[in-house]
Amino acid sequence: MKRAALAIASVVALSACSSLGFNNAPVTAAPVPTWKDAEANEFIPANQRAASALIAAAGQQIDPSRPLIVATLANINSLEDSSTFGRIIAEQVSGQFTRSGYKMIEMKFREKVFIRQNVGEFLLTREIKDVAQNHSAQAVIVGTYAESDKLVFVNLKLIRPVDNVVISTFDYAVPMDKTVKALLGRR
């Protein structure tokens, strides 16, 4: 009986010690992100403000009742490449245009658009006019991004496809935090 009691006491003592770190401090797990963490992140609002700036700068040159198309943002150093970063910005820009009352065409459900697995919907210069005409789009939103150590620089343009005239443009930068690094595929 004494052996059983001693064994149980040893197990309890070892389990108590295993929950302590160095200097007898309790070991705590990393906090689980919550919706409040996401809400506090400036990434989404920065993209929404950029879309609103494109709309404001375009003024009467775009009609909310006529369709628009948004393309995946391209890496400025390799215009046929993108990342989750480029795809999510396109989605958030499209969402802000929609919330502002503009008719957006969802390209993921359309044919004859240059779509590459894990890259996104690209509208190359030679294809913009054809794709826009096929979907009766009055304008196309395109963009690029460039990475630096501390920031990612983003350029958005609203282009009239009949003559490739830039209607409006907006430049901004987002901090290169761990979330943005993950979206870019960096670790």
C-alpha cells in the first residue's frame, strides 16, 4: 500500500513540475487569435480605403449600374505571378466596390480568363479589352505590389478597357507584419 501511495505521490509531483517552466513559472500556451484581433488589424481597412479612393477619384466617369471587373494583383517583379496577398486584396477591393453600390462581375465563375492554379485571375494588357467586352465591363481594376523589408507597396488602377485610359489610381503601403508575410508566402 505504501508503494502505491508513493507512486501516486510521485506522479502528482512530476505532473505538477511539468506544468512549470524555468524559475517555477507556469508555461502558458500562445494566445489564440480572436475576431477582435482580426478587427484590430489594419490590412482590411487599408484595402477598403484604397477602393473608396479609386471610386472617389473616378467620380462620374464610372456608372454604378454598369459592371466592373477586378483582377488579381500581380507581383511587380514578375507580372505573371501573384500570391494570396494579391488575391485577397482583389477580393477586398471588389467587396468595397459592391458595398458602395457598384455592379461587380465575379471572374472565378467566368470562362476565357487567364486563371492559374494558386495564382488568380490575371488580365494581361492584351486581354483586357476582350475580357471587358465579353462581360460588358465599363472598367477593370488592376494592380501590382512590391515587397520591401518593412512594407509592401500597392498600386491600384481603374482602367477603361475600350482605350486603356487610366480613370483613377491609388497608391498605399501595408506593414510587413507576420500576417502579410504569410499572405506573401514568406516565413
